Amino acid sequence: MVEGFRPADLREALEFRSQHPSIPIAGGTDLMVQKARGFALKPDFDKPLLFIGHLPDLQQIIVENRQVHIGAGVLLSDLIKSDKIPAVFKEAISLMASPPSRNIATIGGNICNASPAGDTLPYLYAVDAILVLKSSQAERKIPVGVFITNPGKTDLASDEILTEIIIPDKKFGVSYYRKVGTRKGMSLSKASFTGLADIENSNVTDIRIAFGSVAPTIVRSRKIEASIIRKPVSEIKTAVPEIVKKYAPLIRPIDDARSSAAYRKKVSLRLLEDFLRNLAS
Ligand SMILES: Cc1cc2nc3c(=O)[nH]c(=O)nc-3n(C[C@H](O)[C@H](O)[C@H](O)COP(=O)(O)OP(=O)(O)OC[C@H]3O[C@@H](n4cnc5c(N)ncnc54)[C@H](O)[C@@H]3O)c2cc1C
């Protein structure tokens, strides 16, 4: 039998989690698919469910000290509507799933599901998002790239809940997002790409590049980014082949039902090239 607990507030949720092995469930759009057993059969959960999608403590989007604090339970559709969320992040979210799914799926669920194809992740990696994890006893903050350890695996402790995602309240001068899927809606990424940059006095002063769906976790290289920073944009065009060559070994996709590894690699590097050429022009 599947058991569940619907707490009144976050304190009660954390109390329950500290006392019972449990599975947090927000929108359930990942969990219900992963645990489905077939028509008219109950899904196969091995622990009681802890319902958290309704908790007001997880629903806020607040701007404070030049940071945006996003509650883990904020719906994808509410992120798209918010004027506090950067446009390029909204673009990525608006291509996820479908409007009905986005009305129930949460940002916290996308992060904790830890899929290399999770479409909120490239942007969150690119901006060095910090995650707030709470238990009944403590709170800790951890970068998203440290939290996600492997496909489907995170550093979440059995008594913790992801409560908040912190991103900088910053607009990059150049922002670029592409998702490659079978269709515009209702399709998981074959590959995705986020590129962000600032240019001052014709020099690149900041650059962030993140690839989704092409390795066990999101690909980002601070070393390669550092090698581009301070380059005059006029030099970028000629440097494109060299930069693409540096990223190529990091792009290690798999063949699966959605795409072939060869296609994923080719298209990802083409997106990188397109972003860099846009930067140069
Ligand atoms: C038809 C369909 C289309 C989809 N399309 C896309 C797509 O285009 N792009 C994409 O990236 N995803 C897609 N998804 C996957 C899914 O909708 C998203 O990953 C969504 O954001 C998950 O959120 P949720 O609230 O439903 O998560 P849930 O299913 O409730 O939870 C997912 C995981 O996170 C854990 N969890 C949830 N919230 C917390 C929390 N606050 N603290 C700790 N653990 C937590 C759960 O225990 C579970 O392990 C699709 C799914 C479906 C069914």
C-alpha cells in the first residue's frame, strides 16, 4: 500500500522527514512516470510519500541583495510569468513539457530528478546557482554542480528537502539558449545549450557555456571559459575552431531512444560555434 503524508507547513514536513524514510513528491511528473506499473495499478513506491507541492514556504520568488531566491516548489508556469526571472531562463522553461505539465511540475523536482536532460539545469549551472537544503536540525547551501553527482543521483540527505534556489539578479549582455528536440513541445532534449556573456569595450569580460544531455551531468568548463575572457571580440571569430576543439572531448553523449551520440555531439558543437560567431558579430 502507498502511504502518504500531507504536512501543513515546511516545519511539519521536515519533522516528518527526520522521523520516517520518505519520498518527497512535488508535482509528481517525474515520479509518477518512473514508478508507474501499468493501467489501473498503483505506482510502485517503496517508501511513504511526503507531499510538498502545496507548501506556501516553497512558493515564493524574492529578490534580495542582488539575488533571486526561488522556492523549490515554484511551478514552471509561474517562473515563466514572473518578472523576476531572466528572459533566457524563461525561454528554456517555456520549451519544457506542455502547458498542463508546467502547471504542476516544479523547479525543485527538475533539479532533484538530476537528469542530464533536465532543462532548467544548463542555465542554473551557467549562473552558479546555489541550492538551499533544509532538515529539521540544519540548513546548508551547496552549488548545483556539486549537488548533482550522477544521472538521477544527488547529495540530498534522507532528512533533507530542497527549499530554495538562489541565482544572481543579473542580466548578461548576450544570452543564447537552444533546445534540440523532436518537436517544440512535449519532447525531452536531445541536446541543449546555454551561452551567456558580457562584453565591455569590445572585450569579453564574462562568459558562461553549459551543455545539456551530452554527458552524465551538465557540461561546463571554467578553464575554457577563463581562456576566452579578456579576448577582444574581434579575435573570437578566428578562435572559434580552437575553442570548439577544446570542448569536443567534454561532450560524451550516449545513444538512446531520443537520439544518437554522434548527432548529439555534432549539434552541440554547432550550437557552440553559432553562439561564438554571434558574439563576434
Ligand atoms: C510528458 C512529460 C514531459 C516532460 N518534458 C520535460 C522537458 O521538456 N524538460 C525537462 O527537463 N523535463 C521534462 N519532464 C520531466 C518533469 O516534468 C520535470 O523534471 C519537472 O520539473 C519535475 O518536477 P515535479 O515537481 O513534477 O517533480 P516530482 O516528480 O515531484 O519529483 C522529481 C524528483 O525530485 C524529488 N523532489 C521534488 N521536489 C523536491 C524537493 N523540494 N526536495 C527534495 N526532493 C524533491 C522527488 O523525490 C523526485 O525524486 C517531462 C515530464 C513529462 C511527464
